[in-house]
Amino acid sequence: MAWTNKVLRVNLTEGTLRYEPLNQEWVKDYLGQRGLGTRYLVDEVDPEVDALSPENKMIFATGPLTGTAASTSARYSVITKSPLTGAIACSNSGGFFGPELKFAGLDMVIFEGKSPTPVYLYIENDEAKLLPADDIWGKSVWEADEILHKAHHDPQLRVAAVGRAAESGCLYAAIVNDLHRAAGRSGVGTVMASKNLKAIAVRGTKGISNIKDPKRFMASTAQEKEVLAENAVTGTGLPALGTQVLMNVINEIGAMPTRNMQDVQFEGASKISGEAMLEPRESDGKPNLTTNAGCFGCTIACGRISTVDTSHFSVKDKPQYHHNSGGLEYEAAWALGSDTCVDDLDAATYVNFLCNEDGMDPITLGSTIAAAMELFEKGAITTEHTGGVELEFGSPQSLVWCAEQVVAATEFGKDLGLGSKRLCEKYGMPDLSMTVKGQEFPAYDPRGIQGMGLAYATSNRGACHLRGYTVASEVLGIPEKTDPLVSEGKAGLVIAFQDATAAVDSAGLCLFTTFAWGMDNIAPQIDSACEGDWSVERLLEVGERIWNMERDFNLKAGLTGADDNLPKRLLKDVAKTGPAKGRVSELDVMLPEYYELRGWDSTGVPTDDTRQRLSLA
Amino acid sequence: MQKSLYLDADKCTGCKQCELACSFERDGSFNPIKSSIQIFTFHEAGRFVPYTCTQCDDAWCMTACPVDAITINTATGAKEVNEATCVGCKVCTIACPFGTINYNTDTGKVTKCDLCGGDPQCVTACPTDAITYVEADATGFSRMKEWAAKTDNAQSAA
Ligand code: SF4
């Protein structure tokens, strides 16, 4: 079985809670987590609603393998309509919170409406209740976590919460669980705060004991853990350097977005790299990285646990940051580092702490600060707006100041909290926003990795690396090497990655397993745990169906094929250095082929045949 | 030859695969609370520490049990709970100075590590060798070897 078959529905407006069985018909077509959660959302939410209105809903969904002995079984997703993009939002997180929901007997929690006063949801196995959040509203995630643990006298409690950024309306607020794991992108935290919901605290001791074929499941998961252990990326690179293993690699191939994506290589990359995190500091002889860490069930353990140098200007007078917490992942290091041209590892680590402490997406935060720096460079933002502070590329002081403004929700901080699209529009230079569908790019410049340009343009949640990570093929040669500078053949590659990813995201597993696992490694684990036959073919069909369902939601929300686009900078301004020198993104060549292979018409709308083939509602 | 579990917190990543393997072996479920080995996270220190029963020779739990439900497995040296005899009085949970024997509300009996009859599943499950099953008389040898390397002048000069 592997699903608990139980959904908790919380009506925040009425303050009522009710349990219902999981829709088994949908399970067959959408598996779990991302797919199934989205199926519920599209059924219940009008795509045209204002994302921050009570009419929007928010779904916390686990996958069938969440909480099991399969490696990386930590995942859950938050599905809602995004206030940042106006498109579907589905943000995935690890840590320990998702499995705890499962152990409490829940596949999903659906939130509806808006509470009249701040509340949090407390779940202890079969008992759930909404409790007043007066003493945690206005507090950071870290404070709220501590207060809730004390209030419930339970060190094992797992908490997912929003911080002050979400409360003050920052449009890229994250939901942070277990202190430093986040459903980070697209402003899912902003939606949560808009419902006056501060946190979910869960304790589950029921466990999972309904695996279809436990013996086969244990044998299959054990075998696949070996595959992860023996693979160079998942067995060696990621545990040693985390995702930061990529910093120097991507810089070398000339795909490192730098200076608000004006450049594709950053001269300071090595100073903020995974390797740099291992170097002993001058001040105390300790490296930035204390240890690697695993999420629940994860045998890769790419997580970084780090400290900031206590003598660094950012924390010198703030002893509350003189301890370990979640350190820099590659995406945070890039956005807070190379995009702002800041090569100060401690400044980036401190701002990353702030992102965890108060729930902000570090990619959008960093890119928005980088956009503000360029607006400052071009004179659109002046010291009059900033109260005298200069915003300069390369200045760690500027970076830290900006991040602190967002948390404190000062007037300028609120501008930064809009994200780069609205910020650049407000200051009259919309072309400086490096976004797709209003969401900022991750760490791969599409001029240097052609497939990623198409993946970004067509991503259902705006620019994102976690919807079709062709970097695996184009840079790392997984499953086979393709030339990153060539656009030919990339439409098919992007589609294959997008569909497989949607299936993995619906299982409860981490996408990082796919550096080592193909669908033929994943399918037997799902098949031995779950009712029904889960072949590779069926999983890929599920993935394709999910992709089209998300697309359909977006089209109904008012997006069109015209939104499958990239900023002019990436289409017109050539890469200045590196292997991609002289190139732009060849999106115009790839997109029509992509539509055709997807079975969409020339405007990007799925044809009736495609809808029928996938039995889309 | 008797063997002991050897726990090395420096290698632990906090993934809880050991807890899953243990609860599956003991209870047929994936449920950390049912695991006899537990991982403790010290977040601010950046430490993950596995902890379980060390199988004391002169075991407090065994001595305290009023119905002799805890006996020694002579092959493995494990102190094992005989569920049929256990009356669930929990005296052993008070007697154990380390807290490694616990009550199970589902069965009404106590539960503790029994070394899985000589094939500890946590050891197999651990991806980092933070838990190993080694000769009981030589549990310190790997740590001795690390220090030997550090104090070896010839090697550090090289
Ligand atoms: S399986 Fe090993 S690494 Fe994972 S928590 Fe247990 S002891 Fe630590």
C-alpha cells in the first residue's frame, strides 16, 4: 500500500478539521505528492483566483515512499497557486517533517480559507487541532520552533513554519521545516502567512507498516542504496562537497550567472566554492563546513552544516549566530555570491542563515539583490531610496544590508521583497529582471547550457532547475553526454527530464538520486511498496500527465505560450567569456520542436488528442 | 568470538536508516520510535550521535527484573527480553543507567537491542560505517589506529 489513505482537511475560515479517505482513482494516475497534490488543487481551486486570497488552497503532500527505508525518503511538497508567478507552485522539501506527517497517519493536509486570527496546526497521530499562534506570530522560524518544542514538551516534535518575511508579504517567502530545510520557491510561505497560519507541528508514532511486499521492498531498496554509494556523484561528490561540488565546474564551462547575469564567469567563484568551505579560516582555524548531514532516510547526505566566522562583520556582535546551522548549497552560494559578485563566504553563509531563520528563497533573494545592484549602477535606484546606503556589486556589506532590510520589512526592504520582476518594473527598467514567469533563474546560464534555456522557458513554475535538470546530461554526462553548446536534440532531452522528474517528485524521493538512478532503479522500489503495477512506462506516463495538468492550470490562470520566454539579455546579449563566448540562448529554435513533441499546438496548448491520450480531466 | 556494536558519531550523518532497519526488524514497520537504536541531533554543535544498548556484562536491567525475563544469549552476549515472561513492570527501564531499554505500549512489554541474534540490521543499513559490529575485545582498535597514525613521527614528517 504505502499510502496511509488519509487526508486531513483544515478549513481555516471556520476553524474546522475533517478527515477523508485518499482518492484512490487519482492515485492510479498521479501516484502521490506533487502529482496527487496538484490533482487535488486543480480540482478544487479556480486557476484565476488571487493567490493570496482565502479562495486559494494550500496542500502539504507526502509520497508513497516518504518515511520508508528507501533512500532519500524524506520528501514532501507544498502545492498551491503562487503569488510570485501566478502559476502553479509546487515546492519540495526534505528534513524530517514529511516522514513525521506519514507516521502520524497522513498522506496530505489540505488548507482552505483564512483564519480570522493567527493559528498553528498541531497534529499528534489521530488528533489534530488549531491552536492560537499569538506568541509565535511576529517571531522567526527559529524562535517559533523553539517555543513550540517547549510548549508541547516534546523534543521529537517536527515543525514547519513561516518567518517574518512571509508575515510582511515578501513574495518569495519559504516554509522552513526542521530549522533549515525549506519548501523554498515560488512564495509558498507567503500563501501560508496570508492564511494566518504560522506553523504546523507534528508528532507521529504510528509508523508505516502497509508496504505491499516488504521482503521485495527491502531487497530492492538495499540494492539501490548500493548503486547510490558506488556512483561518483551520489557516493563521493555530494557527501564531500554538497551541491557546491558544482561551483567550480559550472564556472569553468562558462555557465555561472554573474553580475545579474551580465557575465557567465565569476572571478571569485573558487572563494565561495565547496572546496573553500573546507579550508581552515585564519581567525579560528576551523573550516566553514562542520559536517555533512542527511535528511531522513538519505544515504547520500549532501546537506551542509556550517558556521560563520564569529569575527566576521556580519555576526561579530550577534552571538545568536555563533553556532552551526544549515550551510550553503550551490543555489544559495551562486545567488548570494556570484550573481551579486560577492566572494565573501561568510557573508553568503550569514545571509543563508537569515533565509532559513526567516523563511526566504535564497535564489530569488540573491537575484533580486543583484537586480537592485544593477538598478543602482544604472542610477534607477539611488541613495535616496536606500537611506544613504550604496548598493554595489561585490560588496558583502551591501548584500548583508539588503537581506536584513527584507527581514525587517523596511520601506526599501519591502521593495526587495517584491522579487526582481516587480522591483525592476517599479524602478522603470523591467528588462533587468532575470526571470521566467516572474521567478528568478537558478545557477546555470542558458547561453552556456542550451537545454537549460528551454527547460527554464517551459517550466511550469517559472525559472527553475528542478523541473528538468538537463545539466545532468549536458555537463555531467548522465545518463549520457550531450554537448551543452548545441541546441539540436534538446527539446526531446528536456521533455524526458521533465516527465521523469515529475514522477520522482510524486514518489516521495529526492531528485538527487537521479544522478545515479534511472527510472528502472526507481520503478521496482515503488512497485514493491505500492498497490498496482508501477512499471517504468507507467511512471513516465504519470510524469507526462502531471506536466500537462500543470500546464493546463497555468493556461487557465491566464498564462500563454508567450510566457515560455527568456529575458532579452539571454537571447540577445552574447556570453562574453568562456567556452560559450559569442553565444546566446537558441530558445527560438528549440521551442517549436518542444511544442510539437509535447503534442501541443503552435501556441503551446495541448491538443485534444494529447489530452485524450493522457486522460486529462 | 563475541562481537560488540561500535558507534562512531564522527561518521554519522543523522539519516536514521539504522532506526528504520531496527524498527522493521523488530516491529515489521518503519517507525523510529520502535527502534532500539536512536540518533540524537545536537543542531547547534553540528553533531549526530547514535546511541543504543552496550550489553553490559553485569546488566542492571537483568538484575532488576523480578521475573527473570531478561537472559543472556550465550552466543552473542546480548541481553534479550523474553516477551512471554515479561510482565511489563518497567523496573528495568528505571534500573538501566543509559535509558536503552524501553516500554512498548503496543505489546505491553519492554524492548531493547538484542543484536538481531548476531546479525545487527542497523550495521547493514548504515551507509557511513558509523555503526560497525566488531570483536568485543577490540572495539577501540580503529580509534587506536587513528591516533597511532597521528603520533607516528615518521608519517607526520613525510
Ligand atoms: S544509519 Fe549510520 S549514518 Fe545514518 S543515522 Fe544511523 S548511525 Fe548515523
